[in-house]
Amino acid sequence: MNPFPEADFHHRIDLFEPGDKTALVCVDVPEVQRLVVENLTEIDYKIHTGLFLEDILLKLQSHLYDVVVLSEHFNATDRNTNPILEAMRLIPGNQRRRQLFVMVGSGVHTDSEMEAWANSTDLVVGLADVPNLKHIVRRAALRREAFYKPLNDAYAALGIA
């Protein structure tokens, strides 16, 4: 059951409190966006959505989201010309390792680490697997946390964190 009217998904802006898990959803296909938002809501993420490039770039600059979900062909671009992917590549490493960047699309295979690396994302999810996104994101977030734990601990011990 959908607790939100269909139109709300185009402009969802939850209020964030310290300690909240946050997500930015950059998906411009309404049905896919609805599925992504529902799945992330079920695992307690507070969500911002964006349909316009300038709005999304401003949100990326102003908030350190825990998860960013980007459609492969957002705003009629491809992976090579997507300005959001380019902006994500420019995020400093100390912020980047605290975020999970997810690309959703028909041209990727779910959990392919090589495709994720080639697209400068942490995770890729095929369209057929979007209904199971909550499980995939939860697992990927735990893997990312375990992977970066030694590095983050070392930085914390040095006072650099």
C-alpha cells in the first residue's frame, strides 16, 4: 500500500535530524522512482528527490547523503555525459567513503563490481531488481562500512577523521 499520493514522489523533501539515514533519489521515471522511494523508506531512510539537474547538484553540495540513487539515463543523458556522475566523481575522498552511490538502469547488472567501478559508483542495480532495492542497499551499506572501517579507524586514531 502506498501511503503517499503519486504526485508527492516528484518533490519529496523529508526533514533531516542528526542521526537520520538520508538518501537523495535522482530518478526521473515515476514508477521506478516510486519503487526506489518505497524501498528506502522501508529501511528507515529520510529522502530527498530531485528531477532537475541544478536542484540535485545543489543538494549534493549542501548535504552529505548516506545513499544517492541515480538513474542511468537521468535527464536524457548517458553515463558518459551525466553531470551528476561527474559531480560525484569530484567529491573529496573523506566524504565519498561515507556515501553509497547507486546507479539504477537497464544497461547494468545488479551487484556487478566491475560495472560499478567503471561508472564511478559503489553499486549498480538492474531495473528488474529495483523491487528488491532495500535488501541490495542494506547489504551494500554493510559491505561498504566493513571495507572502510580499518581506514576510518586509522584516520580517527590520527585525529584526521
